[in-house]
Amino acid sequence: MTFSIHGLAVARGIAIGRAVLVASSRVDVAHYFIEPNQVDSEIERLRSGRDAVVTEIHRLQTSISQMGPKEAPHELAALLDVHLMLLNDDELASGVRHWIRDRLYNAEWALTTQLEVIARQFDEMEDEYLRGRKADLEQITEKVLRAMKGVASPGLVAPSRTLRKRSQQDLLLDDTVDVPLILVAHDLSPADMLQFKQSVFAGFVTDVGGKTSHTAIVARSLDIPAVVGARLSSQLVRQDDWVIVDGDAGVMLVDPSPILLAEYGFKQRQGELERGRLTRLLRTPAVTMDGQKIELLANIELPEDAIGAVSAGAVGVGLFRSEFLFMGRRGRLPNEEEQYQGYRRAIEGMQGLPVTIRTVDVGADKPLGESPQDSAHLNPALGLRAIRWSLADPAMFLTQLRAILRAAAQGPVNLLIPMLVHGSEIRHTMALIDRARVELDNRGIAYGPVKVGAMIEVPAAALMVKLFLKYFDFLSIGTNDLIQYTLAIDRADESVAHLYDPLHPAVLRLVALTIAECRAQGKPVSLCGEMAGDVSLTRLLLGMGLRSFSMHPAQILAVKQEVLRADAGKLTAWAQQVMADDEPGLRILRP
């Protein structure tokens, strides 16, 4: 009997085949107390396990460096870097030593206890991308446990047979022949994904993960149909079941009927044809039918993502989330040189195209060190975060500003400040940027020019846009937070997620107000939230006057297609009608 399992759509397309199950690889952990004279030996045993995992990751990195981008995309190398960073995290190591020395826990118990402590911090993070790094922490912990136990980490073993691609007719007429395989697992590590790429799997489904989890990131880079967060999929699906993975809808169909197989086979062929057509647009300039040039930029989280942005046809980076460089390092923030090298790699990867670096957007629910902002907050989203966090620690902020200014000597850089609201915050920020330049001058260190911009992600900022334009060279509309703050919706809370509406009239009017004022004053404005990559909203945003979109690289060609088909001048009146409507969603289907 056919049944469906719902999860999160993270990589587009349709995959049809037989399920290959990878059982959960959780390691049983012994819990016992040790004697005081065993403390050093337990810590050494832990260190040996960690070193073994580090060696394994270095081996994988060497293997990846010898492959081409199709066999091992840059996202895999970057995610292995994340695992190395977590393995070297001071909070993880010092916490485990605390449980061993002070509580006399055995090494395995100490490691899993500290995992739970840090995992809770990840769960409370406002930022979805950072919250998704919890899975990476769990995976490296499991690998260390296995190394301490002398058990090899489970891998994905590709079937020995050579599979040829079968047509849908083959699948319907003869299911005994070689067919595509669909991987179903509790979770997948970057190492698993590397083997996955070299195997014959046509798609995958995992029980856990989010839209910014490592599995989602790699799936998008490989353009593989994938669904994550499908909860009990690995328990409900049996080995060799027929399954359909709908990466567009975030659904897996188990034991589909012949009618469903035929229907999804048709969708699969249509999707392949559409992707082929989009690829032909790669070198086509993004210009509307009435000659309006549109800037399509990329959002990136890692310096290495710049390579993929260029490959996807981005004309620059509209948002580099620099907080990735600060993640998971409580007690030791990245120094100026470490940050400089990260920014430099991103700039070099963009091959002369501009890179917009947003200053660190953390704080409150994302404590990174022992500082005033580490205190508890009743509502993290309204607490000491983003620029408030940076201004509360000028030394840290100046370190980042100097690193960004130095990197600007290597290529065009824009500096973007998040979550400004007050005029006093703006003036304080500009003064610190000037001070960072003076400090570099005093040290005789070269730096480059930067354009300075501000994020519009709080309703107060949108309503004060004229003040912002007195100080800034450009503005960037962060719709994810703007929607959250305008509608008082916690986008991470499933109970109110249905109320998170980018087409709410208040949201649209704040976006339109910002765009109109920037255009009136001749200042550039871009939109870097999820709305930018939503093709159903492209024409509306064009009609509102937006000419710069920044999105995940995988979405660029689909948005470009909408741009090429649009007559921006004729969309203006329609967009005004949409914004005047009490329920814009009902008018948005087509102008």
C-alpha cells in the first residue's frame, strides 16, 4: 500500500528507485566512574580517539584535493573543515576534561555529556544555519567514540554491480533489472556524502536535518533530489522498497502504484529538460524584456562557497555570512589573521567580482566568549545580537573591521552592518570603521576601500530609511528577519510557522518603501532574504523596483529565467495593486 513521508525539500528534482537502508550508527556508551589516578589516562584515551578522527579527515581532504569538482564539490571540503574546527573547539575539549577531572566520568560519558551541553546551545540559536551545525557536532562526537572503541566508522558501500540508467518504461515493465537506488538513512556525514557521490545512488532521504544542514548544502551543490527531516523514514521504509523522492515538494512516496510511477516518471523527465534549458542561460546577461539590467548575486556561508557562486553565474556575493568564522569557538574568537585569510579566500574565489561581507550576526542566544553578552536573555531575538553584540565588544568588532579592510586590498569589497535601528548606533559604527583604518595606518598595514551598507531587517529601520541613506552607500533588505519582526513570528517555532508570510501587506509595504527611497536618492539596494530566490515573487519584486537580488547559488538560473521573461515597466502598476490588496497572496499567481 502506498504511503507518503513528509520532510523538508532541500534539493530539487525527482528520483525513482529501490531503497537502500543505512541503519542508525549510534554508538552505545558506557557510563561509569573512574578513580582519581585514572584521570590522565582517560584524557589521553580521549585525545587518541580525537587524533584518529583528525587523521581520517586529513586523509579525506587529501583524497578530495585529487578529484575534480564534479566528483568532490567544494562544499564537501568546506564541511570537512567544519568538522576539523569542531574537533579543535576549546569548549568541547575543556568541557570534557571538566567532566573527567571534576566528576570522575569515564571518557565516553564525559564526551557525550558535553555534547548534550553544547547541543542545547545549538538548539536555542536563532540563526537556522548555525542551528543546523548541531548535526556536525553529533557526527564528530560519534566518530571519536567509535575511534575510542576501536570500531570503524560506518560508510556507504556502493553495490558492486554497475548500474545503467533505466527508463521509466523499464521500471514499469521489469523491476528485476538493475534500477536506480535511493539512499535512506538517519543522517549522512560529509564523508558519507563523498562516498555517496562516487556511488550509484540517485537521491537520498534522511530522518534529521534542516534546510541549512550539511546534507542539504551538499545536495544542492550536487543537484541531487533530496528530502531531509523526514523523521522516521529509516524505520518505516524497508530494504528494497520502491520509493519516489520528490525533492520539489519534500515528500517520499513508498510502494507507489503504477499510476504514480508513470506520473512521477513524466515529472522527472520534465524536470531534466527544464534543468537543461536553464543551464543554457548561464552566460546570458540578466536583462528584462524592456532592457532593465538585473543584478543576480549569491549568498554564501563559507569562503569556499565563492567558487560555486561563480560557477552558478552570480555576478558577485550579496551576502557573506561572516558568523561562520566565529561559530563553535567559545573562549577563543578568531583573530585578525584568521579572519583576514577567510575573507581573502572568498574574494579570490570570486575572481574580481564584488563580495559583500556582513559583520558578525551573533549574540544573545549564540554566546561566543566570556563577555557581557553571555548572560541569559528572556527573548534572544530581541536581545544583544548582531551590531548590538559588536558594539558591546569594541575590541572584537575592531578586529573584524581591520580584517575586512585588509581583505579589501585583494579585490572589491562591500561592508554590510546588520540590525541597525538607532542613529546613535549608526554613528558609533561609522566611528569604529574610521578607527580601524587609523589603527591599520599606524601599523603600516595596507588596506582597501570599502562601500559601507546597512541591513534593513527591523521595521524601525525601514521607517527610518531616509536617515540611513544619509550615512550609507547602499542598503540590503534582509526579509527573513524583517518578516519575523514585523509579524512577531518566531520562524523556528513550528506552532506559528504557518503565520510566517512574506506576502503580508505590512511586509510588502516596508520592502517597497525601502526600495522606493533608495531609487529616489540614487543609492543601490538589494534583497538578500529567501524572497530573493523565490521565483513566484520575482515579478512582484521587479514591479516594486528591485534590481538586485541575492540568493543561494542554486536558485540563480531559475530566477534569471523569470527576469528574462519579464517586462519590468509593465509590472509596476500590477505590483501597486498587489500591495494595496488586503490579501496579496490571492493576486500573486500571475500579473
